[in-house]
Amino acid sequence: MHKLFLTITNHLIKTRFYLWSLVVLVCIIGLSTHLLNGYSFDSNIIALLPEDKRSIAKELAEIHLANVINRQLILLLETDNNSSSEKLNSAEVASHFVRSLVESQSFAAVHGVVETAPLQTWRAFYQDKRYQLLTFKNKQQLQENGNQLMNESLGRLYSPLASLISSQPIDDPLQLFWQWQNSVIPKTVFEVNNGWLTRSIADKHYRMITIELLESPYNIAYQQRVMSALQQAQELLPTHTRLLSSGLILHAAYGAKQAKQEMLIIGIGSAVSILLLLFLCFRSFTSVFLAFIPLVIGCIIALSLSMLLFDRVHLITLAFGASLVGVAIDYPLHYFCAIFSTTETKTGAKTERPHKFSTLRKILPSLSIGLISSVLAYAAQGMAPFPGLRQMAFFSAIGLIGAWMTVICWVPVLQSHTKKFHYKSVIKQLSLWQNCWPTIESRVVKYLFIVFSFILITIVTSINTNNDIRLLQTSPSTLLQQEANIQKLLGNTRLGQYFVLQADSPQDLLELEERFSTRLQTAIKNDWISDFMATSSFVPSFNQQYYNYRLINNEVYKKEKLLSQFFKQTGFTDLEAGAKQRYENTRLQVFSPTDWLDSPVSRPFSHLWIGENNHRYYSVITLNDKNEHASYKRKQYLSSLAETNNNIEFVDKASDISQILRHYNNQLIQWLLLAYGLVLVLLLTRYRQQTWRIIAAPILASLIAISILHISGSTITVFHILALLLVLGIGLDASIFLQDTQHNPYTWLAVLLSSITTLLAFGLLALSSTPVLHYFGETVLWGILAVVLLAPCFVNRSSKGSNA
């Protein structure tokens, strides 16, 4: 009968082994197929953030601006400005530099020398439309009596500006078109010099090169291609020429490179450390191999299924998944330590193979409860509204399940023989510690825990979290400083803040922009902003073009109006007839946004017009601000301007994301409490009145971790709160095994080994310069240390039954 039982057991074990081998083989094939087909991992840090329940208009604006702005790269070549010969030499250097970039075939376009003078392109499009274009100020002047306009026009004729406007006395006598051009063309400190956009400041000379990218800046393979092309071109520059660069792809490439490096450091660094630790402990390469194989298989299965479920797997998910070793190592360690414990009483060769499976059956309930509780904790994390964190939760949960299945299905079969534990002195020392360890049964310890818990709760409830999106910045200070310097040199608009507008037709949208522009003009007068750009500035609505044309006709070109007065005061009355004739020969030519977009003149400003979507039309108005940092009052003022019309919305990207994080902060605390609730229900089914002994250590460890970080000056973010889910999962494993085998020092050994491996993995994570990983790591680091110290205190030592 016993032989029949062993035969059936061995058959079931082999069947289980082969079935799991088939599952692993399928996952390996799937993973290999994805990787060989050039699978692209995500490196966009924003992908980790909550999905914003924003309006369609905001969503369209963000996508539109991202497609336009994010694919731009601006380069400045800085040289000494000591002599004209050096400037000439810098032009030759810049030409070689541009040629190298073009020959790399890594870019959609590289703009160095301006092919056509911007003024000529501008004049070709607008010259015949000049009588229907007016500035806001000129329109007001004409609506009054026009005397101020004429006086200002006369004044310019006798000013240093005379050389610029005196050549157009017939085409533009009152300089209305000239003033309109000056008002709509963005003010720039760069000027065209021998075909190059250049600027000189003190002893420095700059040449601008603009680049349009071929692909998304978040495409990792393309990032490497671009960085390689820039590096090769930079090697051609002489020592006195410095390259300054600005563009999203530079930050994305740095972030991707950093994530890859940290993934290797976390994965390989923790793996090597744990290998040495386990080998010193077990003194067997086979045992070390069998301890690691569940982790490898768990990661393979998690990655292959993540690739199937998600469009793109984030690099930080891989780095976070590499730290899975700190949790999944529990399963093989507890199995081996249980084997060591059993081997002390079963050393005969005939009983050695059966006792491996009987030992597995003995610890299977504890392994299962530990797995289910950890998966429940990750499931609660997966319910959080963070796309990237859902990936981490899924990856972690599937990885743990894969590691658990490997221990159950593979490890007992692959383990050929069992060695005794060589360090008996360690076991004796653990037994001594076990007897001396503080216990909650002691009245003094109990009161100390009550007081300590009260202090921790007081500290934690007084903490104010900070969810500023800038805390997630991964770029180094040197890159950020270079970006700031370039933007200062260029005087660019603040594209992180803008208004998005919508209407039923293109003309309705232009008219909405024009009405709203009057409010923005007031904002300029009150120094809330320095300037703005809108499509209606370049393409007035049909009604506005008609109105401008009639206003100019009635107030300027009619008999005895401003034109006649102007030429009488200048003494050039013979030019009046020619000016009137030129006006009468130029017919009204209304033009639309489509006409404007079809012209090269719109290329620098085409991002302002989004266009049609689902029978609605959308556009953006960008803002320019001299102040480097937007104030809260300024944001409130601008936001209030949009509140007057449901078709206008103010967007502050950084502030919006920070607000989303703040909004979900309280919800995530609820998710954490839900995780504890789910685990508590599960534990009650097994431990009943003793459940508090299991849950107490993870709860206190979470409070201790957050309190230590707060006291040490760390800013507590939503990601610290999410990391407490990991403290819960890891702490539960330790508490469950200690509670199930109260007086077994080998279990203590397994818990200590597991804790040390976790600290190695998450200790490296805490040193990460990627903020999200750092926040997770430092929280779990302190949490695990607290779990190791606290979990033994709550073990029920009066009975060996788990349900005592």
C-alpha cells in the first residue's frame, strides 16, 4: 500500500513537473519572439502617472503640441566673439557640423542656413492682404479720431526707424502694416547673418541649428541613434566651440539610459550579493541554483505576460521587477530550511527522497497563505489609477505566482540530495536569541508597544504629503541648467501653460480667440504675462478682416481723412494720389486658416491650430512670461480668465499633474486600508483569534518607515504610500512562517536570509537616482528592518499550533 501511494505520488509529481515545464517553455518562446521582433520598452516617466480625466479639448491640445514640440531639437554652437575672422571660421565649423547631422540620416530635417529670408516669405503672403490687418492698438486709435496714430506715424519718420519705413510711403504710408508685422512676429534676439540665425552676447557668439526628429523621442532605439549622431558631429567641433542642446529627447534618452543602468545594478548587484550569501550559507552550488531558478522563471513569466497585456512595458517596471528577488526568495529559502530541519531526524537514504515532498506538503499552507496575501496586496496596488504602477503590480503578482509554482513543481524534483546545515553554531545562536527576544506577552513590552504606537500614529497623522511633479524629475542638474540657459537665450514661450479653445466652425473659433485676446491684452498691461500667440493674430476672422478693411477705408483713404492729413504735414502731397491708387488696386482678399497653413509662413506657428475633431474645431493660445517661475497668483488669475467661457480652458501641465497626484493621495490611503482589509479577512480564516499577531508587525513597520523618513527630512509622496503595500506583503511572509513554526530556529534562519536578501535588493533600489524607485526603495528598506525586529515579538510561543 505504501509503495502504491509512493508510485501515485511520484506520477503526480512528474506530471506537475512536465505541465509547468510546458507553461514555462511557451512563455520563453513568447518572450523571445517579442524581443527578436524589436520590442520597444517605454521610458516616458509621465506614463507612470494617473490617467487624467480631462476634457477632449485638453487631450487634443496635449497630443497636438507633443507631436509638434516634442519632436524638435534646438542646438546652439557657442564660440568666442573676439574677431570677425573667428565668426567666419565659426560659420565654416557650423556647416561641417550640420553636414554631419544630415549625412547621419537620423533626422527628418536639419535647419542651419536659412534657405529663404523670412521677411521675403512673409511679404509674399501678406503684402496683398495688408489693408485688412490691424493691431489691437491701431484699431482702437482709428475708432477714436486717429490723431494719435498720425502723430506716432509722423514721429517715426524723424526717428532712427525712418530707414526701415521710409521705403514704403505709398504701400504703407501710416505704417499700419509695418506695426502689425512687428506685433505678431515673436520678438527674437537672434538675427539672420549670412544665412545663419545668430546672436552675440559680450564675448560669446551663437549660431542656431533646429532639428526635426524622425520618430518619437521616447523610442529607445531612436534615442540611441540620435545621441550617436550628435556625438559624431560634436567630435568634429574644435576645442573652442561648445555645443548647447535643448529638446525632450535629451531628457528621455538620459532617463532611459539611467533606468537601464539601474536595472542592471539592481538586478545583477542584488543577485551577486545574494548568490554569495546563499553559497556561504548552504555551501552547495545546486542549492544556490535551485534558490535562484524560481526567481528567473518568475521574471520570465511576468515579463512575457506583461508584454501581452500592456501595449508597452515601462523600463521602471523592469527595474522594479528585478527587485522581486527580495520577496520571491522566501519560497525556496523556507523550503530548504524546512528540509534542513527534517534532515536532522531523517538521515537515512531510503527516507531522503520521500521526505522532500512530505516537507513541501508540510509548509505548503504557509507558502500558500504568504503568496495569496502578497498577491492581494499587489492587487490593491493594481487598482490604483496609475498605469505604470498597474504594470508593476501585475508584474510583481505574476512573478510571485511563477516563482511559487516553480518551487512547488520543479525544486523537489530537481533536488537530487539534501545536505546537512553546516553552521550549527548559527542555529544555536538563533535559538538563544529566540529565547531572549522581547515578547508581547510581557506586560512591560506590551505597554511600551502601546506608547510607541501612539507616538507613531501622532507623527504619521501630522505629515503633509508633497506631490509636486517636479519631484519626479530624473534629468541631471547640468542638463536642466543647459536647458534653462538655452530657453533664456531664445526667449521662448512657456509651452507648459496655454489656453485651449473650441468652437463649431473655424470662423467661430477665430472670433472666440479675438474676443479672448482683448482680455489677454489687459493681462499684458497688468504684467501677468509679457505676450501671447494665437492663430487669430496671423489669420483674423472673416468678420474682422472685413471690419479692418472698412475701418481703414473710412478713416484713412477717404477724402480729407488721415491719409490726406498725413501727406500735408509731411509735405509730400504728390504721393497721396499714388497711395490711394495702390489701395484701390488692391482688392479685399479674405484668407482662412487653411490658406495660412498651406503657406511656408505658418511653419513656426502651425502648432497653434489643432483643427477639426468630431465636427468641432480647436486651437491653442500660448503664453510668454519673462519670469522663469510661474507664481500661484498668476496661475489663479489666468485660470479665472478661462472660467468666463465654457469653450475656453486653461492648461498648466505641471500643476495639473501635481493636482492629480494630490487628488489620488487620499484614495491611495484607502487602497492601502483595503489591502489590509483583504489580507485580514484571509488570515482570519486560518488564524482566527491569533490574526493580530500576523498583522501587527507589518502595520507597525509601515508606521515606523514613514515616521523615520519624515523625521529625517524626506518629502513624503504618493509613491511612499504605495511602497507600504510592499512592506505589507513582505512583512506578512515573515509573520506567517514565524507564527506557524514558533520554536523552530531554521524558520528564523529562513526569515533572516529572506530579510537580508530583501534589504540587498531594496537597499540598492533606495540608492537609485530615479525618484520613483528611490521612494519605493527607501520606504521598503526601513519597513523591512522594522519587520525583522518586530515580527518575532508577536509570535505565540505558548503553543506550536497555528491556530492556538
